[in-house]
Amino acid sequence: MCLILKRYGLGQVTGDRYSAEWVVSAFREHGVHYQQSARSKSEIYLEVVPQFATGAVQLLDNRALLNELRQLERRTGQTRDVIDHPPRGRDDLANAVCGALLHAVRSGPADLSDASLVSASELRAERDDHLVADLGYAGEILDPFDSPFLGDFNDYQS
């Protein structure tokens, strides 16, 4: 993960409190500062509900992500509501997407007036160069799930 972050010039990442100090130190060993989120995943979910309810955001048509979001359960408590996945469920994608969404909403619109934009064909060519350089893979990826990057990720999708 740190190699990918560095490729994009990122030296800091924000994430949940999974495995506490182990994750923080593992990122630190590779020169990336891991900032633990000030909000729990339940708090993040509660804060992004209005974005979904008003149609202010659109999501990619990713079956695993949409399934995780649909399966989230809201439980009302005496002091606060809790949103979480059901027993033996998963919410890793939902957690990451909602955290990024909340960060984007709180950051406000980006000023792209001075941005250097890249065309889709340039991005594709760059991706193919990285595939060849990183993995020795020169084949065309026609199906997004037919990628040498996925490996064990396919197990997660099932």
C-alpha cells in the first residue's frame, strides 16, 4: 500500500483504528504517516447519510461496495445510534468509501483552475506502463476484474 501511496506523492493517510499501533508502526516503517481517524466508522456512516439521502453523491457501480452499504444496520441506543455490518458481515469497502466521501465533503470543492489535467488515454497508457514495469504484464485488461492486481482480492468479492 505504501508503494502505491508514494507513487501518487502521498506521505500521509487517514484510516480507522484497526489493530491500533501495529498499523501505525507498519506504515511508519515505510515512510508513511498513518493518522487514525478522529471518528469511529459508525460516526462516519451517520455523517454521510445526508449526502446519500439528498442525492448529492454518486457511487461507482461496484457490486461489493453496494452490497456492503445495503447490509449496514442502524441500531438506536439510549445515548447514540450505531451503524455497523451484521454479524459475520463486512464493511471494509463501505468504511473506506464513506470516510473518503466525508473527507471530500468537509474539504469543500477543489480549485482545478490551475490543475494539470490528464486525458483518459494518457491514464490508460501510464497504467499499462506501470503494469509492465511493476509486474512484467503487457496484456490488455478488458475486464476490470481480470487484472494481475487482484490476486486474493477476488476471494474478498465472493
